[in-house]
Amino acid sequence: MEWVETTGRTVELALDLALDQLGIDESEAQFEVLEEPRSGLFGRKDARLRARVKPLSREKPAPERRRRERKPASKSNGDAKKSSTSNAKSATKAAPSKKTSRPVKKTSTAKSQSDRRERTGEMTITVDEQAEQAAVFTRGLLSAFSLSADVAIRKEGDDVVIIDVVGDDLGLLVGPKGVTLKAIEDLVRSSVQRRTEGFGARIHVDVGGYREKRRVALSDFAREVAAKVQESGDEYALEPMAAADRKVVHDAIAEIDGLETLSDGEEPRRRVVIRSA
């Protein structure tokens, strides 16, 4: 997937715009901040970043790898006979300085991800293996819900896997506006990402063709709203929706001359606004 470049008043707004264009959640994205927002002699300069769908990893994490940390107390004290109470106090004092020395900042994950890849083994987790693990986990969820349904694997491109759940009376798995389905999809993804450290295939779950039906319905609705905007000249704000749904609306309106879309608000209340160009 190619990079998309966006700007915004803040890094968060620029990232939201990039996620809209890609139609993905932040957990599926890799991004790099190119410029921080700043004020200058000629006015304020917006933040600029680039983002893309997180690339597929071809490597498997080494088993039982644990993060090892050095404690400042052990550096300063060479006396091995010092009491455990004294060591505990030293560790307690050192902890705050360690936390404050690593400020939390929303920046690119590329470096840390590259470091992790360098420490992994040479064994690979193929897309087919990831798909099968996702299917097995989905079947386990169905069993937990005491539901009977068929689970099939469908692939789109090199790194997109769709787990199709087909059966009768599966509305419980979809929930209002697909909320339950989204939660199930997150669980399935997490089960796979434990092995791939977030660099695995893009996993999607669909129940009874719900996602395709919603895509068609959203596209039709967006075109109906577009007609009203063209007639009245007034902009129209849709209800808040997920990044994937916002992308459907953006794509539908992009095919109509004289109109444009923008996203407004912050997650989870972010919405698409349709207006005259």
C-alpha cells in the first residue's frame, strides 16, 4: 500500500484525515510525522504526516522473548551483599525518573517495529496460516455463543483476509449498526496479532454479508444526501461513523462533480460533512 500524505492543525487531526482516506483504524496504520505544527513569523504552520496500511510481516517472533530492563540501582551499587530492603528502596526511587525520561508522544512506529523485526527469527507465518488461525478463533466464538454457522476464508490481494460467517439467525453477532461485529473483528485480529506483533495480514470478519450490504446502503444514502446539497446549497453533516464507513461516503461523493467531503470531530464522534466544492 502506498503512503498518503495529509496536513492538519494538529498531528491528531492530520492522522484522522489519513485514516479516513485509507478507511482503516489507527491500529492498522503505520505513520510518520513529517512536520510538527508550529507558529512562525508568517503565521501558523500545520502538522504534516504520511501514513499507510501497516505492511505484512513475513517473520515470526522468537518464542518466549522477554523484555529485559536494567535498574539504575544495580548500576550504582556494586556491593552484592547489600540487603534486599536497601535494593527495594533504590529501585523505588529510580522508577519515577525512568518514567519521566520517556514522554509519551504520538510518532511513527517504524523504528520500534524495525527493531522488533531485527530480533525475530527466520520462521515465517504465512497469510494462509494467519487466516486459518482467525477461522479457528471465530469458530470458538460461535461455540461460545451456542450458534451454528459455517466459517469460510476469503482473501483479497496479498494481505487482506476476510472471515465469512454464514448461517441463520446471526443478528446477535452483528448488533446495532454493526457494533458487535466490530468487537468480534477486534478479538479475531488480536488472536492473530499475538503471533505477528501487529505486522500480520489485515483481518476482517463479515456475518451474513452485512458489510457489503452496509457499503451499498451507505453509498446510496450518500448520493441521496448529495442531491439535497446540490439542490439547497447547504452543507450536510452525517451521523458519526467508523473510518471504514467514512471512506465509503468519501468515495461515493468523490464521483459527483461540484461536491466535496471533509471529516469533522474526534473519535468516536467523527463524522463526514458533504458540501459544495
